[in-house]
Amino acid sequence: MLFSINALTILVMAALGGICAYLANQNIAVFHDGLRPMFPAYFSKAMDRKTLFATSFALSFGLVIGFGLPTSIAGKIIIVHTIMLATDIIGTMFSENGNSKWYATAVGALFGIVLLFGMQAIIDALKILPIDFTGSLGTVGSLIILAFSVFPAIAVAYQAGIVSGGTVLVLIMLVKQITMLYGKFVVNGVTIALNSDGMALLVGIVAMIVVAARQKRTEDGNAATAFAVFSKNIDRIKKNMLILALSGGIVALATTLLLIAEGPASLTLTAEGQYAQAAIVALGRTLGFIPLVMTTAIVSGVYSPAGTKLIHVPAILFINMGVMGMAGSFVTGALIMVVEVLLLGFIAQGMDKFPGMKDLGDNTRTAMSKVLDLALLVGGMLAANAIAPSIGYIWVIGLYFLNQASKKPLSTMAIGPIGAITMGILVNILHLIGLFPIVVK
Amino acid sequence: MKIVVGGQMDKQILANLITKYGCGRVEVSIKSDIEAALAIQTNQAQYYFGACATGAGGALAMAIGLVGPQHCVSISIPGKIMQEEEIRSAVRNGKKCFGFVNYDADKVIPVLLDEILKK
């Protein structure tokens, strides 16, 4: 893994697991966007704690095991879902009354620490196998680095048709190509090279926002009226602003310490040391998640321990800046969380004013999700092929279609990482029975 | 019969599938998740369909929040698709809003529509 295990990181993981479990237990914040809207039924006693827990478990357990763990192992940073979906489960498992909240907090903290040591232990265990394939796992994310800048074009196509989408696609390719050729400047003897993928991504995101801002209202907006009845929920979230700020600070600090990453794309870029590009990607994802997180928060009175994910953006930029970077990350994270909570009322009222922005959010999440599905799948094939050039492609392509035909299909996004990891384990088994000799290069 | 497609992903694909299996008896419209949920709330449409990567978040969240969890069900989530009989009984038990993983659309929509049209 990319993080180091020391007193500070152990403490931060414990704090992260602890506070997220506490927030879920006290019905203040949960990470799964689909769990949040369940809370009004729980508050009105139409749903009991057991059902709330069962729902949380059903929604999240498969994602932790099937998506969180393999993505984290392949990427060498813990993807935030692995810890925060688990703390949703832990928090709702315990009663919210009396001492139970401290049990929930303690179990959450313990989970954070176990995850920290556990992930490292898994990587260490893989390294002592006769064929060490951990070096090839990074290949799973190789397409994300080279091609993720395509997503704004796809989001625009969903929003404004394929002509606009195609135009943005060509624009993105041109920007990347031109920056690669001419993006080097010498200023006072120091060469400054613009990152071509970062520039392409930035231009794409700007184009995406411009298209969204130009969109006219297509139907009578009555969302603001519908949301007016939820003002009590906004007050409830505001009441918990301080603890949410603390959570935002800890999440940001954990990001800066390379313990967690907000999504598969920024995870890969962060792992590669491309922090500026990772921050742009995280910003794009925030644009996508603002409507979803905020609308679900407004209808439920429950927020997310990571807010709209904006806290990750400065946190990524603070990586490798020493103690001041850590302090800066914590403070910025906490402040962003406060601003987000204060803006909830404004968002509820402005719901109809910028219809394009709501669509932009949906389309951004969809486009990112689609690009990740494909990029991680092909990345998984390339990684499996690097591990076993004879059978790698066969294995991952087969796995993809077996998953589609399965009665219990995993997230498509997880097939690449799972395919690469299982390929590595398979070649070791084949090696043991003499079917996969080690080639000395 | 009016069906709205609300939640997030592959809305056009969902609408096409609903039209295909609706046997000419279903009017489909694509809306934002909020507008679609409001259409159910105000009885302007009878059923809500939505898809996303988790089958519960972007797909169904606004329907759960505005229409109420008792009317909503995730037909599939990562790692689990309901059996055909479970899907049919969800429709028979009066569920109105259905969320599922976008990749499962072609598996669950024919069953959902078949049962809905029996009503």
C-alpha cells in the first residue's frame, strides 16, 4: 500500500472509522446515497432499527467486498467506500440510545485500524507468492490516466446530443495533442511542462459547465415547492454542523495521508503522483455529486460524512506538504463542510433556477461511471495479460460475461481489479502444479 | 398507463425497453428524478423506473424520499438480482417505484412490465 503505518496514520484511521460510525449511529450522516432517504421512515417510526440496519447491510455489504476491497488492493490506496459503507452498517447495527453509540464508535474505530493493517497484510501476503504480480496490478488503472479526460464529452452528449458531445470530444483530443507538443515553456531557465491530460480534462469540464449553463428550462419547475416542506430537515443538519465539520476535517486529513481516495479515477491518479490531475477529477466528481448528495440530504435530514466530496479536492493538493499540509487539509476540509451545510437551504430554493446544473450532475456521474466501467475492464485485461500473457485476456473477458450471466452479478467496475488479482492467484496455483514456469528474463 | 423514467443512468435505454415490452399500452416519459418522483406523488404517472450503478442511490433516492420507502423497491443491487417470482410479487404488493443496476435493465424490465400489464 502507499500509506505508511505509524502512530499518526493509525490514529487517523481510528478517528475516521470512529466518527463515521458515530455519525451513522446517531442518524447524522451516512455515506450510501440510497440509504439516506430511508431515514424519514425511521424517524417517523414507520421503520424500525432492525429494518434500517438490514437495508444498510443489503445495500452496502456487497459493495464493500465486491468493489471496495479489490479496487483498494489493485490501486494501493483504500477507496473510501470500503470504510464508509462499512461504517454505515456498523452505525446502524447498534441502537442510537445510551452507551450503544460508544460501542458503535469503538467498533468503527477498530474497523479503521483493522483495515489499515489488513490491506497491508494482504499486499505483503501476495508479495511472498512464488510469482509476485503486485507490480502488474497498477496496470489496471493505466487507462484511467490516459483516457479519463474523455468523460466530459460523454456527459455533454447525454445532455445536449451527440453533435455537441462529438464537438467536445474533438476539442479534448486537440487540447491534449497540442499541449503535448507545445506545452513546454522555459521561464528563467526552468522548464515548465503542462500536463496534457490535466489540460484536456480541465477544458472538457469547462465545456461541460458551459453547455449545462446554457440549457433552458424544459418543464415547469415545481421542485422548489416540493422541497419547501423539508426545511425542518435542513435545520436538523445545521444543528449537527460542528461534528460534520470535524468529520470533514478527518476525511480530508486521511486523504492527504494517502490513506483513502474518493473514487477509482482520482485514486489511480493520486497513486501515480499526478496530484493536480487527481484534484481536477475529484472536482468533476463533486459537480456530479452535489445534486445527489444535497437533494437526498434535504429530503432526509441526514448528510454524508464526506459531504459532496469537495473536501477531497484541496486534500489531494495538500499531499506531501508536511505538517502544514496536514493542518491545512484538516482546516480546509472542516470549513468546506460548514459551507456546504450552510448552502443546503439555498440549494433547496434554487432547485428550479438552474435545471441544467441538476442534469449536469446526473450526466457527469453517468459518464464517469461508464468510462470507469470500460477503462477498468480493459485495464484489468491489460494487467491480467501482463501477469499471464498466454491466458490473461481469456480470463478477464470470460469473467466479464460470466458476471453478466450470473444471478448475483458484481459491479462491472470491479471486474477489472478482480480479474487481475484472481489471475495473479491463478498463475501461482498453476505454477505450483507445474503448468506455469517462471520465465527468467 | 403512464410510466416515468427518473433515476440517473441509461434513461433512453430504459424508455426503449419499457416501450418495447409495454405492448403499445404504456406511455413512457423521461424526466429528472425529482420531477419523476413528483409525477408519482401527484398521480400523474403510475410507475417510476430508475437505474444507476448501485440500483438504490441515483436510481431510486428521490423516489424513496418523495414517494416513501413503502412504495419503492430495489429490484437489483450489485451482487443480487431479485428472482422472477420476487419481482412479480413486488408489483402485486403495490410497489410503484423500481430501481435497479443499469446493466440489469434488460433482465428485469420484461418481467416488471409483464406483471404490471396483468393488473
